[in-house]
Amino acid sequence: MNKIHHTKFIKDSAEQLGFHYCGIAKAVKLDDDARRLEQWLQQGMHGNMHYMENYFDLRTDPRKLVPGAKSVITLLLNYFPSKQQEQDIPKISKYAYGKDYHEMIREKLNSLLELIRQNIGDINGRGFVDSAPVLERSWAVRSGAGWIGKNGNLITKQQGSFFFIATLITDLDLIADDAFAKDYCGSCRKCIDHCPTNAIQANKVIDGSRCISYFTIELKDAIIPAEMQGKFEHWMFGCDICQDVCPWNRFSKPTEEIAFTPIPEILNLSTKEWESMSEEAFRKTFKYSPLKRAKYKGLQRNLKFIQTTKL
């Protein structure tokens, strides 16, 4: 009865905190995922993201992240914006329209942990938001949230794929949900056919070193490879092409999370206004934005690259 009560309490608490999905999986080593990740890294598909080579054992075994771990809780938070960018301006990925999600979701995870400890007991647990060595999409599938699409994103039947994934690993023994067993992509190839850099390969393999998001956010080199010239389709920060064309995202609904309210400048700044923006103005305007990850110089590099393409 305690497992039933504890499981229900956690799911109810997650909903009250604003998460639109909460699922649970047993904490086990992800052997199949470990083999796929190892092959992916060996093929160099992570590009210059060398941090992905670190903590391999931690990524594939939650019990090494949280000693005595018994349950992995997956939480989803919708970020689909209520407003879209104006036409013919530098494009920015929708996840970056509002405030930096890392800090906001981390606060929610800490609140959930505190509620669990207050109502269940002194349990051990750690929350993670995509910057830690956790295979969050694999755990999401195991928790029943959805399936991995051909574009590598977690897709749900109810709301598509525009959401953040958070993970809470705990030593609390809970009732696990059934894993999501079916793939609803079928014969659809829209994400593959529309990817301008051919980053989406067969069998749900994503060549991260060819992704527009990799070049515009992760790549810190002063120059973007010339072979990518003319392929960015005006994306300055990140890329949503494979999600925008996905039929399942017709079910996306605007988020109710105030923190994700679009920063006005993101919705309407023209190319000329971006070009003339000073570094000081950038830091002030985007102090709490994910855009700061690419930094001022990175965005100016990206902007120059896509403008050269247009010329």
C-alpha cells in the first residue's frame, strides 16, 4: 500500500508543480543504450562535444549516480510558445524564446524532492535537467511517456515533442509504469527529408556533428565549416525544422508556464537590429535567456554566416 500511496503522491505533486507528465521506471543499467552510445561516440557523431565522452558509466547506470537507486522518475514540461517569430528575421529555436529552463526546472525538481521528504521520509534523490550524464529520452520511453522519433526526439501522442525532459533518480521503491512499446512514426520521413544538413540518418541515428543546433550553439570555433554554406535556412540559434515538420506537433498546445513567455526582442528583432546590437545591450536583454550559451560573439558569427549565405 505504501508503494501505491507514494507513487500517487509523487505524480499528484508533479502535476501541481506544473509538469504535464510524470512517469516512473525501475532503476537498472541501460545495456542496450550503452552499446548504442559507445558506437555513436566511436563514429565521432558528437563532433567537438567532448563532454559527452565523460562519465560513460554514470550515463548508463542510475545506481552510480544515486547509490541505492530504485526508481527513475521522468517529468515533462511543455514549452511550445503562444507566439511565433515574425517572418524574415533570424530564426531562434522555440525552446529559447523565454527564460533559461535549466534554473526554473531545477527549482521545480528541488521543490518536488522537498515535498517527497516532508511527506514520505528522508529519501535519497537527485534531479537532472539535460546538462547531466543522464539518458533522459531512454528513461522517458521506459516510463511510458512516448517513443523516440526518427529525428531523435521523444514524441508523445498527446502533445508532440515541444517539451523539456527532467529526471529524478531516487532510492524510493515505486510502482513502475509500462514502457511505451510502439513507434507511431510509421513510414513518415518528413524530418529526414527536410533536414538541410542530412543530420538525421536511418535507424534513428542523429549525426550531431552535422546538426544546425550543433553549429550555432555548441561549436565554439571562430569559423563555421564552408561545406555548411547555404544550408542553415536562416537559423541563428538552434533549429526546429525536424520538429516543425513532424505531424505529431499539430497537437502542440501553448505552454502556461510564465517563465517561457517569449522575450519581445526574440520575436521581432530584424537582421539589421541584431547586427547593430552592442555586447552590453545583448548581456542586459538576454541575461536570463538560453541565448547566452552561444554568447554575443557566437551569435554574431552565426548571423554573419547566414547573411553571407543569403548574399
